[in-house]
Amino acid sequence: MRSGCDTPRVRYVILIAALSLNSGTASAANFWQECQIETVTLCTPDGCRNVAPTLKLYLGDFANSQGKRAGYYYRCRREGACDKIEDPWIGRNDRYRVFVIREAAVISRVDQDGKVTDVSTLDDHVLISRGTCWSAKPQRIKGQVSPAK
């Protein structure tokens, strides 16, 4: 009998994390996406269950005014504030881009077809969110940049 974090869902999250760290370089074309989360699964040591989606994501990967790569990851509640992470670690290959905020235990992967999988952890809870992204204008949500939580 499996218990705690040794569950198929947690193993899946670990696999996604490993794949994201193995991403190579590909097109460095500017990339701005708005993503609507459509389904969410919350996993705890007691099992997994579906919960209501409450997030919208804004992701950017671009060359800044000095020509250096930069990016952002904004995770917004539909009816509230945003967690704003400037310059997350970004990996890319010919199939997807992945945004990693290590200190916040967040990985967000956008496939070429616009499908997003966003995984976050807090203690022994894992939140797996899935949705759809589309090209958007560059986002600069005004206000203080949140420290990673």
C-alpha cells in the first residue's frame, strides 16, 4: 500500500519536473501567452480529487531592451491578486516551453498546441492545473513584484 507522497500522481509530477530540466534550446522568438485554467486536481497523502479552477496565467519569454532573454510568470486568481514572478528559469525546445520557479515549487509547461500544465506543491499537497493558452499582448501588471512563495 502506498502512502504519503509515493503515489502515481506525485510520480507524474516528478516526471514533469525531470522533463522540464532536460529541455534544450530552440527558437528564442518572443513568446507571450495568456492561459485559462480549465481543470484542477489537488493531491494530498489521502488521495487526489478534482477542485474548481480559479487561476489564469500570463507567461512571457522575450528579449529585453538590451537583447538579453527575460521573462515573467503571473499567476492570477480570477477574482483577485496575482503572484508576479519576474525572470523565472525558462527552458524551451521544439515541442514546449517550461517556466520554473524553484523557490516556489512551481513548474508550468506550455506545449506547441497551446495546452498548459501547471504544477505547484506546498508541503505534501500537489496542485495540478491544466488549461489552454493563446498568444497575447505582453503583460506588465502594475504593482509590486511578489517574492516567490
